[in-house]
Amino acid sequence: MKLIKIIKLNYYLIKNIIMKQYVEENTNLLPYEISGDYESPNLIVFLHGYPDSIKLWDKLYINHERSNLILRISYPNYDKRCHEPWGRNFTDMISSIKYTIDYVKNKRKYEVFVVSHDWGAYLTYLFDKTYPKYIKGGITMDIGYQMPQKPYTLLSILLYQVYLAVAFLLPRPIGDALTKRFINYVAAETGYKQTNFDEINASMNYFYYYMFRIGFYQVLFFVSFFLFSNTTLFYYVLVAFLIWKAYYFKSSFPLYKYKPSFPLAFIYGRNKPFMFHSEKMLKYLSVTAKCESVGVDTGHYVMINNEDMINKMIKSRVEDMEDNNKSEGAELD
């Protein structure tokens, strides 16, 4: 048995080595690293956020390799194995995440558990909305699926995200300088410096661009309309547009009316200038079976100094997922 395990482990090591060439040939596959117990019924998928790398999970995933298969996924321009000038929009990214997971599963049956942070959390929600019930359990960190409604908070989020989106569109040396300036500011505020700091650049900012791409076109339209039309008419059109947008925006938001289809634990940092979730979301999780929210006394990077707590939560929730799967199987029998 040990010999068979060694042979299979070498197979996965070789598979990781040839990943670089395969990613270049297959545009759907995302950069990834795999480790752990390939005979386990559980596949734990880690999705990092901006502007991090797979290394974000180094103090978490190693604690679960003995009894789970571990898949850490990254994205174009966040990993040297995959560079795409325009990155991928959200539809393509969700499709690529599923393709990568299915490629690693290789038609074997695994229960998928997701651990994600920042944009990785947002992608988790979009994935779940697109493929309900595919994820059997998960932990998302610091980005909720419902944003707070306070005007100051929404404006603060809008400003820095548009800043990064604009940096993505500017000539690369300028965009890179603006991006590094923002990351330096965040590092000074949070006390956390990314392990991949020297590799951070504006090409990573495409998530922000695709989030606001429609908004860019609307701004261009109104600037042009203002310059080449009667000023009074412009204001009438602008007011009509804003009224329409107020009704339309919620229903056009990708996560409008979304509710997780899997048992979700949401961990957020309390020590931030503003939150990335709503109280309504926390209330929903508190009254929903097998869901919970946990606030910790940290900033955005909730895993810093909370590794033990998060590792225990991962272990406990993966075990619960296994028990649920067994009980469902018994009911079918």
C-alpha cells in the first residue's frame, strides 16, 4: 500500500511540474498547486484574493494534507505560469475555476469544500450562484455577498476600486506605480505586506475593471453628451438616468438576491475603516442552519494570528460535510 501511495504521490508531483506547459496550451485551465491525500473523499479548494498569491495559504493548507486532497488555485497575472493582458472577466473566470477543479478531480468523486478570501470569496459566491450545490461546504473571509448600505462606506469602496481599475487601463509603468503606491498605503495601514510584493503590478487589477466596465462607458457617454449638447437637456437626461439606475442597479448586480446553497462560515475582521458585508447578511447566516459568521479582532487579513482558529474551523466543517454526505448516502440506500 505504501508503494502504491508513493507512486501516486510522484504522479501528482510530476503533474505539477508539467502544469506550466499545460496552462500555456490550455486557456481554460488556471494555475494551481495540488497536494495531500488523493484517496480522500474531500477536495479542499483555496482561492486567494487581490493582490495575493497561492502562498497566502501556506500556514493553513499544510494542516489538512494528511486527510484531504488540497487544491490551491491562482489566476492569470497572479502567477508567472499564466499571463493575459486583459485577464478574464467574471463569466470566464468562474468557468475556468470549474474547469480546473474538474480537471484535478479527473472524474473521481470528491466533496468540494472551498476556503477563500477577498476576491476569492466573491468568486466563491458567483461560482455557487452559477453552479448551485456543486460546493458542499465553505469558509469565506472578509468579503460578503451583500455590501453595506451606508453611503460613506459605499463611496469609500467605490473610490479605491475605481482607482485600481483606472490604473489597470493606464500605460503599464504608470499603472504599476499607482498600484504599488496603493499597496504600500494598505501595508502601512494594516501592518501586512504581501509575500509576493515585488511581483505586484497593475495587470492584476482586472477584477476591478470588469466590475466597473459598464460604468466607464456610461461616464464616457455623459461626458460626451455634456460637451456636445444643450446643458439643460443634459441635466434632464442625467436625472432621468439616475432615477432609472436606482431601480435597475440592484437587479443588475451579479449577486442580487443571492443566498448560499452550501453551509457557509463567514469570517470578518472588525478592525477596519469599513466593512465589506451588511448586517442583513450576518443576520441571515445566524438564523440559517449550518451557517455562521465570526468576527475577529484583525484587519482585512483575518488569517493573520488566527491560523489555529481557522484551521480548527476547516477541520470541523470538513468533518461535518463528510457526515452530511454519509447521511445523505444512507437515506438513498
